[in-house]
Amino acid sequence: MQTIWETPWDYRYAHRMQRMTSSVIRELLKLTEQPDIISFAGGLPAPEVFPIQKFREACAYVLENFGPQSLQYGATDGYLPLREMIARHTSRFSAEVNADNILITSGSQQALDFIGRLFINRGDYIVLESPTYLGALQAWNAFGAQYIPVRSDEHGMVVDELEAALRIGPKFIYVLPNFQNPGGSTLPLERRKQLVKIADKYGVPIIEDDPYGQLRYEGEHIPSIVSLDSEYRGPNGGHYSGNVIYLSTFSKLLAPGLRLGWVVAPPEVIQKLAVTKQAADLHTSSFNQYVAYEVAKGGFLDEHVKLIRATYKERRDVMIEMMEEMFPSGVTWRKPHGGMFLWSVLPEGMDSSEMLKRAIERKVAFVPGEPFHPNGGGKNTLRLNFSYSSPEIIREGMARLAETLKETVISA
Amino acid sequence: MQTIWETPWDYRYAHRMQRMTSSVIRELLKLTEQPDIISFAGGLPAPEVFPIQKFREACAYVLENFGPQSLQYGATDGYLPLREMIARHTSRFSAEVNADNILITSGSQQALDFIGRLFINRGDYIVLESPTYLGALQAWNAFGAQYIPVRSDEHGMVVDELEAALRIGPKFIYVLPNFQNPGGSTLPLERRKQLVKIADKYGVPIIEDDPYGQLRYEGEHIPSIVSLDSEYRGPNGGHYSGNVIYLSTFSKLLAPGLRLGWVVAPPEVIQKLAVTKQAADLHTSSFNQYVAYEVAKGGFLDEHVKLIRATYKERRDVMIEMMEEMFPSGVTWRKPHGGMFLWSVLPEGMDSSEMLKRAIERKVAFVPGEPFHPNGGGKNTLRLNFSYSSPEIIREGMARLAETLKETVISA
């Protein structure tokens, strides 16, 4: 009788897959599908603030006026009016930027992936904060990156300690200056200026990841690192050719379901990223780019961001109020000036992954902090999302979490 | 005075970028932006057949009924009702498939990229046709693939010659069985069955790339390789766990501007591809998946495909009629039974890239065939797209091309 073999798939995979495991966060997101669990684990925007009516109008307008173009293949670097709009928006915050400095990506995650492809040879070093954004680590692990964490405090990367790391010869520096995910810290102006200078001294590029920059609930806007780098280099004819690659996204301003992000970088880097994008997915959805442009073009986003800010500020404040009231002593947290996340530290020696299991029994979830630490550590830390749940749900969830914490801190 | 250095970007890029150059086709697409050039170079669907009214209704329906979900982050493997619909569609053509066998991608190009990431170590061999799809070469060059072309004739890969190639130990076999891009050939049933058996004998997986399978203008539908592999293995409880990874797309059935493709594969491969997708772009646009589902769910596509077939068949026939009437002797071509492309061979010793320059002077464009040959060759070949231009434009463009050809063939 004929033998039909099974394909030995496990032995066919490339070695880069050995470091590719499904994210703890994504696995936890599956828990949020159970309606009785209150999840502070994800990083979802509040669906109540999605401008659905605006989208309906924009979809109808685009299909009426640009039907064939919006449904056709498009340019790899993105829909030109959208790129021009983003360039104007970026220039407003003082970097000299034009459309040649802009690439549209399928969300910011894709920009992180492309940066990995473009720069990282197996074994290359990357300087970053610890904890840092898990999605960046996931993207870059596949390319064999190694990490040099620079110490971070409540104000983000301690730039005084950066120079020693740069002398190791890293490929680039990765930093989230505003309301960092997960740590919640914001890098002060002086540190940003110092970062620009030290990076320039060693010729090491900076990747500035800024998904939440406009979601500030208190304090003054601090100029982006790309704009400070642009200033540092002086006037250049409205065109940026400095040392920073800046990433942002419509996911937090409009809606993540569109998968629209962008990169600001020198034109030569944008061109290389476009070659990468061509091989990766040809281009980002034309239709979504047309629709986002229609929604955003009349200054709508400025108004809309006010609504998002008011909504999230209330939720952050409710979450902190509950922590102050109910969390046992020995548990600390940082109040972020914006963004979507609170970072909390349990007493030394405690394990937040263990605690998560007890929390899930009480029908509440968060993300353990350890995976955000590229070289390990942070077992006693955790991240809480405050943007997704209503204030009432936050109160209930935080009460459940406080119970879990009290039980765990006492029994530890 | 302080020196401000420029960042030496060229020395920062990873070595994988050395084989990443912008596609000739994409560069040529820029020519199509000049309105006076008739371009047979691209691979664009006819915008006249985009179901714009259907999209308007679907967008309104989705935003009315699923506004928050459709704009929110979604599952990495895709919108479940869409995956289930694709599974039913695939099963209709006889492979036993369920939703666990399906991953939604941002176009088929992304599936090719993910397959490269998942399987290819630097130096790995891939068995394929020559000429083959340029987008696959672009995707896999980045991962350091090497290519073993198997001879192709007017019926596609000569499967009798495959076994020698498999004994070299390739990672996988890549084949476009229907109306191949660029060659226009269709693999006959017997060759498909033989391919399934030989691949199984050596345990080498098959990547079946099928963007045009439903765009057949004459002859009978031939079962897909994945369905023949499924049959070969026998009943498996409605679930596919064989040796084939099948790729297709909504780009040719609905609209490429949505960037929606899909993979059919054993669940363990789908899970690995999903881990890859998570790091690459989290997930494909939720909104576009909801909209495509709404457009396609009521059996609309079956009707719509008839319209596309009628439109493209006429255009193919007009193009061939013009070739028969006007092309100089010594120039040959293949009549494809479907798809979007005609393949033409000039007399030996002629260079279609040189001819392209003369063609552009006469305001007509095509793609030289050489880049489709992974290991070089095919200098005297070229590809013509017949789906995009109206019959009138095809007549005019082909007349211009015939003039160019006559001049070139005579002067050569």
C-alpha cells in the first residue's frame, strides 16, 4: 500500500522563526473576547470616540468622486494628498518636512518591521529603553537584533548614560518620547536636545516612535526629536535630511481598523523603505488612504483629538483614583501625562505573571511587565490600559484588581 | 565652528538590502501617469468593472451595523466570517478546508513575503518556473533565496523534469498553474496530479499562487493543486493538512485598492504565518475585511466575475487580433486561456529592453521579459497586459507597438 507522508513543516521553517513567538499581549487579547472579563490588557482605543458618521460621509464622498482611483492599485509611497497633509502637519510642529519625507505604512507596526528589514543584520545592537514597546521587539527579534538597554527613570531614557552605549556601535537608538508604552514616561525637552546632540556626535540614527504625541492630558507639548534635530541642523529648504526617523499613526487619532501609519525620514531613507514596502505588500490600501484624507483634511482631527483627550483623561483619572483608594501599600505607579497606559510596580520579589492567573479568576486582566524588558527583568511590573473601558468598568475592574493585589501582596 | 555631519545612511543598511532594487515594472508604472502613453506594462484590473455602487452600499451597511468593530483592532488571522466564506468557496472547488486553514493577508504580495520569512534561510533553493512572477522574486531576494528553474513550455512547468530539481533539496516549489504571470500558460490536469505526487515523494511543499484562477475565458476549470493534494490524501474531516500552501486575492475579483488576499494552508502553517503577520503589521484592515465580506457574501462575486470575464475576454481577443494582423513575422505569442497577460517572443538576438525605448517614443509601453527570469535570460521576450485598456485603446496601442516592432525587427 502507498504511504502518504505528512509534511515535516517544523523542519522547513527558517531559523529567524525560532525567536518568533506569539505575543503575550495578543494571546491575552483573546481573553477580552470573553464578555465577563474586564481587560486592561490590550491597547485598544475607545470605540465610542470613533467618528463613524464622518467615516460614512467620507466613504460615500470618495466612492462618488474617486471610485475607480480609490479602488485601484496605488503608489508604494502612498496617496500624495495624504502625504502632503502629513508633511504640513509635521511642519506645523517645527520640523522642515515635505511630501518626499513621508511614507504611508499599514500601521506603525509595519514601519517598525520595515526599519528592522532595512537596518538590522543578525547580531546588530539596538539601543533602547527598558521597558520598551513590545511590538518593536517582536519585529526586530526576527532579524536577529541584540539589545542594549539604557536606564530609564520616570522621565524616560537617562540620556546621560547613553554615550557609553553608543560607543558599542549600535545600528540605531529607539525611543518613545511621549507617554511611553508601557512605562508612561515623557522625555523632557533638555533630554531630547541632548539626545539629538549625542546621536549626531556618534552618527547613530534615532528612531522616534510617537503614536500618542497628541494625546496629552496635562502639561505643555514638547517638540518632537525630529523637529529638534531639524532645528539643530538649521534651515534646509523645507526638506528634512537629518538623523531621525519618526513614526506615527492614525490608529489613535482616527481608528486602528484602517491600518494607516506614516514615517517621516530623509528622502533617501524613504526611498529605501518604499523598495522594502514594494516587496512586502506593494502599497497600503488606496481606499483607506482616500477615506482618511477626506476625514482629516478640513482640520477635523484637531477637534476630534479634543474629544479623545477629554475621554481618556477622565479614564486615566478614574483609574488613578481607584489605585490611590484601593491598592495596598508597597504597590506604586506613575501618572502619565498622556497616552493610554499606566505602569505599576509591585513589591520586589513579586511575580505579576503569577498574579495575572489570580486576576483572571476574579475576571480582570492586565499585561505582566516582563515581556517589555528586552533582556529580561521587570517580573514585578505590570501595564494597565485606561483608554478602552468606560469609567464605570474601570471602577469595577480596578476594585477586582485591588482585591487580587491585596490577596497576593499579603500572601507573598 | 561646530561641524554638523550628515548621517552615512548607505553604510547603515542591512546586507539584505543589497538585492533589493525597485522593480522595473513599478518604475514603468510611472510612465502610465503620462496621459499620452498607452501602457500595456502594468498589471491593473479594468477600473470600469469595479462594483462601486456595491461598495457604497457595503460601506454604509458596515458603518451602520458594525461601526465600532470594523474600525477597531482585529484578529491577526482575519475577520472570522470572511475566513469562513473563503473556506466554503475553497471547499466548493473540492479541497476540504475550514476557517483554521485560512489567513487573511494585505494582498497576495504580503503572502509571498510571509512565505519568504517563514521558510527561506540565506542560500536556500526554490524550484520555480522561468519566467515567473516578479513580485515573488522581489519578496524572496531579500531573504537570500537561490533559484532552480524547471523548464516551462506552453503548458507551464515540465513536471517530468521536476524530480531532478527536487533531489537538490529545495525549500519549496513555486508554481502559478492558471494563466501564469507572465507566460500565460495553464498547467494541465495530468501535470498537476504528477506535481502533487512528486512533491509528496520528496516531502517538498508546493506554493500554489492563483490570483487569476476564476478569470478563465475558454476551456474547462482545472482543479487547483491544493484540491488535488487534498484528494490524494483522502478524507480528513473537512480540514486540510496536506503539502500545499495556496494563495489567492480579492485584487482581481473585487478591487486591488482594498489590499485583501488570503492563504490556504495546514493549520500549523497558518499559525506560523499569523505569528509572522503579528510582527509585520498586526492584522489586515478590519474595515476592508468587513466591507469585502458584505460585498461578496450573497453570491455577488459569481455574477460579478462573469462581467469581468466578458470584459477581459474581449480585450484579449482584440489584442490577439491586432497581433495577427499587424505584427511582423518572426514575432510569436501565446494565447492565454484566462488571466491578464500575453507573452510574446521576438526573434532570437533581439533585446526587448532596447525596443521599449523606441516604443516609448511612439507612446506605447510594455514590460521587457528579462526580469521575470530568476537566473537571467529571456532578453527577447516581453509581457503585454490586456485587462486595463479599452478595446479602442488596445487597437491604437497595438498599432503603435506593431510599428515599433516592424522598425526594430527590420533594423535588427
